[in-house]
Amino acid sequence: MKIRNVRTRVAQWSGETTPLPPHFCTNPMDLLALPQASMKTFTFHGWLIVEVESDDGLVGIGNAALAPIVTKQVIDEYLKPLLIGADPWNIEFLWQHMYRKTMAFGRKGIGMTAISAVDIALWDLLGKAAKQPVYRLLGGRTKERIPVYASRLYATDLETLATEATRYKSEGYKAMKLRFGWGPTDGAAGMQHNVDLVRTVRQTVGDGIDVMADAYMGWTLDYAKRMLPLLEPFNLRWLEEPVIPDDLRGYAELKAYRTIPIAGGEHEFTIYGFRELLEAHALDYIQFDTNRVGGISQARKISALAEAFSVPVIPHAGQMHNFHVVMASLNSPMAEFFPPVDVEVGNELFWYIFDGEPKPKDGFIDLDDNVPGLGITINEERLSKFKVIE
């Protein structure tokens, strides 16, 4: 089997979007106090689709959500020429070839996102060629079903927040995550607003449900240290991305407090980046995203490394490329799940572009032993609602 073609498309949403209210979610732009410095900065309404076709007619599907137009250019200009005519079963060699060819500019960020999208497509292709789900190629099942947590509770009015949390509890979720809406520029009053969010969810769902909270890189180390004592009474399972990803020492200092577990890694890349985090004892939970971190080829290595440090891996986002990694790793106790909603931030676009994403039942999802590859297909009919860039 040889690779015959690599096709890339960017699907840009052209339909209605849900407006984001002020303080919807903290983010790194908040510190600049610019008029446009809101969560709108971090919305993404485009998605990259990658299809790797073999000479026997099989097609592997990969994807990426970060900077899709630029990521597409990296694949078209730098990665595709390396892949045409290659044997996809040499997947480790191909990953190393892509990584080393683009090392001068591609070690992190967009370059690694491009490699991730291609690598995911290659694993999907291999699963289809072997007539096996990808998790079987990674070692098979480590659990009957995957527990998932509802990841949707943004900083809205408290009544709406409580209603949404109640719904997730009634649907059988045993864990859910909310977002903070206020950061350092909002002062002590904003800190109390953050506490109100956490208190509302905790009082709504009770002590038998895990509650996590996400600052999405929007705090400083000083602010996070001030917030920790205020959050301690609510027994959070973790505090996510309290500071920017480059502040490794900040993460390590917060983790050393040992009052609330610290999670992160959504914006880190490759086994080398996570080796630094692990050796610095900076995280209690690792949250790479497979379509950013270097694809499945890197995700499985990072999962193994984290296991040696006894640090659980719970990938960012749901989506099949993450679910297969979780299914095959005993060190991944659960997965994130974005419930389907109208288009707002952008995570929900996966539901619009791809078919095959499982939906939870009583807080669990399952993967089908009889579906080869990742188990997703592209909904070409629904792409008519997008502007598609070839």
C-alpha cells in the first residue's frame, strides 16, 4: 500500500453564530484590556479536513481546528511532498520525517498542528487497511466504556448556569466542567463572581459529582494564588490552565500548594514538551489534544511517559482521535465531551462536519469493535453550510 494523494480542505462556517456575552470565559487577551479582548478572540469558525488516500482506494481522515488556513498551507507545501508514494505502515518514520523536515519552524504551534492532522489521517487509514478500530492498533480496550465529563458550563447568569448543570446531572454525567469569567483586571469583585460560579454548580449538583473549573490561560500566578484559598471549600477535581502555557514555574508553584489539583497541557506539544512538564512536577492532570500535540503517534508516547510519572491523561476535547487514545490507555480514566450546541466558540463544528461521533449514555461513551479506523466520515451534504477552501 502506498499513499497516492493528500487532500486538504478548510470548512469555514457561514451560518448563524451565537453571540458571546461579556465575561463568557477568561483568556490570555483579558490582561491587555483592549475593546476586542474577549473570548471572541479565541473563537474559531473554521476546521481543516485532511484526507490521505492510498493506491488501493482507502481514505484516512484527519482534522485540525487551530489556524486552519495556515495549517493547510503547511501540509500542502511541506508535508504532502514527503508523503506521496510512501508506505503508510512506516508511520513512525513518516512522523519523524515530517517533524525533522519542518524543525526550523514547526516544533510547536501551527507546524505541529499540521503534522497532527496528517498523522491522525494515517492512523485512520491503517485501521481501515487492517479492518480494525484504531484503539485495537494501539493495544486494545482498557475499559468497557469511557466515562466522559460534560464540558460546556460557561460564565452565564447563575440561574442559567444552575439549569444547565442540573440537566447534565439528570443525563447521568458524573463530572462536569465550568469556565471562569473574571480575571486579574476585574479585581476583588471579579474574584467573588468566580466563586459564585463555582458555588452555584457545586450546590446544584451536590458532592457526588466531580466539578472542574477552567481559567483558559486567563489568570496570572499572583491572581491564581489569591483564588486558590477561595476555591478550596468546593472540592474541585482540578483547576485547569490557570496561567499561560509558557509559565512552567508558575504551574509547578501552584501544584506545590496541593490544595487543588492543577491540570494543563492543551497548548503543549510533543513528548519533549511534556517531559519538561513532568520533570518539573508541574501538573496533576495532562490534557494534550491529539490533533495539536503531534497526532496519535505522539499522544500514545506521552500517555506512556505520563504513566511512568503516575500523572493521568485526560485529553482536551472529545472527538474520535482522542477517544481512541483514551480507550487504549489505562492511564486515561475519562475523556472530555462537548455536548452538541448551536455554533458559538467553534468546538461544536466537529458535530457539523463529521458523522460517527458517539453520544453519551448515562455519562459514558463506547467505541464499536466492528468499525475500522477512527469511525468517522465527512458529511459532505452538511458542508454546504460552510465556505470550503480547497
